[in-house]
Amino acid sequence: MHPNPRDRGSVSAEFAVAVPAILIVILLAIGALGAGSVKVRLQDAAADAARLAARGDGSRAAGVVSVAVAGARTAIGTRGDLVCVTASTEVRIAVFTVPVWAESCALEGGL
């Protein structure tokens, strides 16, 4: 069977369409991993900040979060006997901005 001369270059055209799509998927996957990393850092910082705030050191609690994730915002509140810290920020993934947040609570006056 002989190839049709009109089909010449069709593989190149398909490749030219597939490569950008694959690159976009790879970039989005890398961005999602980065957002996951920020989420883990926020969760750890919120837990540390909640323990500090529960001991009465609320001013240092906000600093813990901002050191862990630059530009992160901190909200400290109470729920009964618990002191809760919510840490949040926004992560840029390609052209999208994704909100990322974490919350942790500690028993007030706890050690």
C-alpha cells in the first residue's frame, strides 16, 4: 500500500496540536503541586499559631503564619473553650488564582 501524497504532513499537524495541550496539562499539574505544598505549610503554621494563641500569645501567632507563607492572612477566633486560627492566601496557577486556607484549633490555656 502506498501512502497518499495528500496525507503528507498530517502527523506534523497532529503533533503541533498535541504538544501545547500536553504542556498546558503539565504546567497545571506543577501548579497544583505547588498549591498543595502551600496548603501543607499553612496547615502546619495554623496549628502552631493556634497553640500559641491558646497560651495567650496571639501577637506571635500571626507572625508564625506570615513567616511560613509570605503574604498569608491570619484570623484568630474562639469557639467555646477552643482558640481557632484560620490562615489563608491565594496561589497563582498559570492564569488562575486559587484560594488556599487552613484552620486549626487548640484548647484555651492548653500547654
